[in-house]
Amino acid sequence: MELGERKRLLSASSDGDWREENKLKRGISQDLCSSPKLDRYKIARQLTEKAIKEKKIFSIYGHYPVIRAALRRKGWVEKKLHFLPKALSNPGAESKQAEGKENQEVPLEETDDIHDLMSRLVRNEMPYFLWTIKRDSIDYHSLGCDQMLNHYGKTASFTTKIGLCLNLRSLPWYVQADPDAFFPRCYGLCSDSEKQEFLDDFRRTVACSVLKWVVSHRGAAQSRKTGEAKDSDPDTQNGPEKDAKLEGLSEQLVDLACRVCQARLGQLEHEDLDEPEDAARDPTEDEWKELTQQYYSLIRGDAFVLNSGSHLSQCQALLNRISSVSPQTEIDGLRNIWIVKPAAKSRGRDIVCMDRVEEILELVAADHSSTKDKWVVQKYIETPLLIHGTKFDIRQWFLVTDWNPLTIWFYKESYLRFSTRRFSLDDLDGAIHLCNNSIQKHLRNDKDRSPLLPPHNMWTSTRFQEYLQRRGQGSVWSSVVYPCMKRAIANTMKVAQDHVEPRKNSFELYGADFILGHDFKPWLIEINSSPAMHPSTPVTAQLCTQVQEDTIKVVVDRKGDRSCDVGKFELLWRQPAVDLPPAHGSDLCVEGVSVRKAKKQTPPTPGLKFSSPLLDPQLLKVRCPSVSAVLAPGPPQTALQQDLKLKDGKLLVQQDLACPGGRAGPSLGERISGLGLSSCSRIQEALGCFA
């Protein structure tokens, strides 16, 4: 029985039986476990030789079992890395640098997995597919043009908080879009100019929040007036007592806030370009500080505005105008909360929410680290969409397979991440406002949170759509959420295109985080390179596996078959090819002859004779027309005798000719120079005819 089994395995390997080969690729062949090791080695060698011939050698640095399994199923063989890989394209250097125990040869009888055998057989081969955690894990510039890598260079323009903050400001130069429509305004607190811009924004938001308070408390003043008249009513006795403890703020607070908002509105509507001389002046520093402190008291509930009802219509009109030109008016809320983030950290580390500008600036000033671009402050979305009273965000994947032309693939599935506590602006704890799984996984779900939420704090986007469908809002996902997320990603990548190193044969999978406003409008928060793929919950176990397998379909299968299955990826954007315009400019070609050094003039040879045809004046005119002026018949010149004479069939070049008066004549060079440029050229041309 054993002999027959061995023959069957050998026959399968020699005849290319695809069924057995497929089992070997999957590493699930039960027959191999009981087969002699020699047979397993032969089969492994045959599969390895085929992979080498087809350039199907891959290497993985990091924990990516899904990528490994997906490539093995397609006939790829892994070249295992047991060290930090540098210069992977140089197998010789690798073998010298890595002589650790993992790279030592293992005897055949000690290796049971056929994939380990195949990895040993390709240990000196160059990998053609590289999947690493970070781009810096390998020597990026030493890779060959046929080696695939899952990273691009110089992506900090959108994968870091400070890069995304600064680069999106130039979006209107690339596309007709406003970054304030999908990215909460953000400032890098790394320079004095950025700090001043943030301070100005904070103060303007304070003024706008005062107007919102007046509108939202439009019945408060009337309640206080009627409350005093109803002291006998036991239900209203506590109201006047409580109001008596509140501080009444002057109406000048609202007047100053309206003035600030009016000036801001003029800037947004470009009315400040030609300011009249009687334009309202900007508030002084003392006025700003007083406005800010009174606002703090108002928001805490320690004060109220006297006679605020008289300003209701003015405040409402200003807010309506501001909302029409400023898309972020709704997300500002009343509390003026900002989220402060370290510029170069990920996974929610050291992120805090703050609502006092002096505390924010003190936090930044207290950091004495030498890290450049240390802090970023971004406007917090105070009016997020809630599910069962709890905040959530959306992790959305997209894949870039080329930067020139820009090619973006968008994944149709995403997942929601819930916080462990109910939403409240009275408490700025990160457990309420930060939905990162790296933060929430260390916390316990609050008892007051809705039991309808999953205990692992994640939903698939499909589950979210079902939730919307039950609430009668089933079309919101396809009409608002999904297309707006696609548009935000496409616009962001167009801005970053000029900053990224566009290496061919590379690709990269990114994870974007969105938060939905109460109107279902998605707001981009950040974009992550190397997004987490660990199966931390049932949701990520399903979707992370799926997106990795579909990524391999796009970057590997599609290279050989453009019509292959790409899973749940859809082509979001492919930059159209731009044909170069035909050249109609001036001809800039330089034409001419080389300049040679003049030879030293030799004296004439008396015995030199020319044949008679050469001396024929008519023939000379035909051969060299410019000599006709020199050899033309006529009386001799009185001022200058001819330098060329025919005598007894000889052409004589006289150096010294007599001049009238018996004076010695000028030399030949002097006479030629006196002829002028045109005559000189004709003489030289004539001499050249006889060369």
C-alpha cells in the first residue's frame, strides 16, 4: 500500500497533476505527512523550480498569514526573512549578514512542512514580491524594477497628521473643491504663524458660539420674566433662586460677538478687499480676553446674557449667512472643543480633547522635545451622528496601484468602531470621544451604554446599512455616505500626487478614518499607512482577511488578466493619459561649420604651373563666381594694384607692388584687410577654388 502511494505521488509530480499540486500549495495534503521524505523533497523541488522560472518568489516581514496563504495558493514560494531585511536584491550580501540559527540549514529529516523545504530551496533567490510592515524595513532604492513592494516612498504628505493638515490647504489648486467641506480645519502648532492662526480661529469660533447660545436660549429670557411673576407656583420656585445665583452679562457681549462675526463674514464673502475708511476696527487684545472669559462662564452655565431676546433676529440672520458660506458651522457646536494630537504618533496615543485655548497653548509650550512638527490641533466634531447614544467612526480601505497615472481602488466594505461610553460633551475623556480600537480594547463597556450595541464594539458597513434601513434611511449610505467618502479620498490623493515617489511596480493599502456628522456627511480625520490587519474581533477577522485576499487579486492576478476577479475593490479613479501637444515652436537647431586655425602662409613657388583650362577666366567664373570681381579685365587701379596677376601662364601672388610716386606699396595682408569683408571673402573663396 505504501509503495503504491509513493508511485502515485511521483506520478502526480512528473505529470503535473494539478489536484495534488494544489494541495501542496495549500499545505493541507494529508498524503505528504505519511509519505517518505525523499518523495516530499522531489515534489517540493519541482514546485520550487516552477516558481523560480515564473518569478514567483515572495518575502514577508511581519505577521501577515493571510497574505502568505493567498500567495501560496497561487503557486508562490516564500523566501523567509528572520532578520531586518536590507538590500534584498543582493542574495550574496544577505547570506553573509544573516548567519543566525534561523538561517542555518536544517537537516531534511528535521523538517516536516513542505513549505519550509521550498523556502530553503529559494534561500539564495531574489524575491519578486515583498510585503513589509514599513517601507523602511528594506533598502527601498536597491530593489529591481521587477520587484513588487507594498509601499511607496514619501507618503508623509497624507499619512501623517501634519502632512494631511498642511497639504489639503492647496486642494483648490488641483481640483475645484473646498477642503473645509470634508476635512475639519486643522493647524500645526509648530510655528508662531500657525499658533496665531489657531488663536484667531478659536476666538472667531467663540464669537459664533455666543450667537448660537442666544438663538438656542431664545426662550430663556422670557422664562425668567414670567418666573418672577409665578413665585407662588411651587413648580417654578427653584427657577428664580437658581437664576439669582447666575451672573448677568452685558448686552455688549453679543454686540462684540456680532461685530466679529460680521467681519468674518466679510472675509468669507471677499468684501474685505476694499474696506471703507469707516470700517469697524478689530477687537483689542483686552477685548478678546474679556470676550473669551465671559464665553467660558456662559457655556458652563454660570452666567446668562441680559436682554438677549432683543438680539435674536440679528444673531439668527448672521448665523444663516455664515452657514451658507462656511461648511463647518454645524460641526462647531457650542463648546468650541479642539482635539490635540501628536503630529507623528498613531493609534490614538497622547490624543486629548480640550476646550480652553490657554490650556492648549500651555500643553504645546511645555513640550521641550526636539521633534519637529510636534503637535497638531484640529476642530472637534461636536455634532456627530450617534447610534444608540454612542459615538463611532468608520475605517475605510483604499488601494493605490500607481501614482503616474494616479490609480485608486476603493473597497466596498468597511467597518464601524464604537466607543465604550455614551456620548457627552460634559466629559472630555478619551473613552467617550476616541474610537480607535487600540484605545477602546483596553477599556470595559460602560453599564449605561445601550445593550443593542455589540460587546466587541464593531459593526460591518452592511450591518450599519441594515440599521439605517429599519429607521427608514436606507438610501443614505448609497446617496450620501459612500460617494462622499470616495470623493474625499480622490481629492486627497490628487493633492498628494506631486509629493509621493511614484515607483513603478509598487502598491499600498491605506486605511482612512471618517466620522459622520448628524446630517450623515462624512468627515475625513486621518489616513493610515500599514493599517492594522489583526483579527481582533469577529468583524475584523472577516473583513481584514477579505481585503488582504482581494488586494492580492488586484496587484498580482490583474497583472496577467485585466478582466480577472478583483473581489470587492472597485476602480475609484484612474488618471486619464495626457497626450503631449505637437511642437510648433521655432527651430532651435544650430547649424554651421567648424572653425579651423589658419595655416602659416608659405611663399609662392616660382616653378609652379597650372594647366591652361584652369587658367581660363570664363571657367574660373563658372567654378567660382566670386573670383570674377578680382580677375575682371580693365585698367589697373591707381590706389591699389591687383594682387593676383597672370604672366606667361603663371598665377603670381605679388607681395609688394609699386604705387604711384615710387613709394613702396602695402603688403598683401594690408591690402586684403583694406578691401573690406566682402572683398576679402571673395579673394579667400577664389584661393580656395585652386586648392
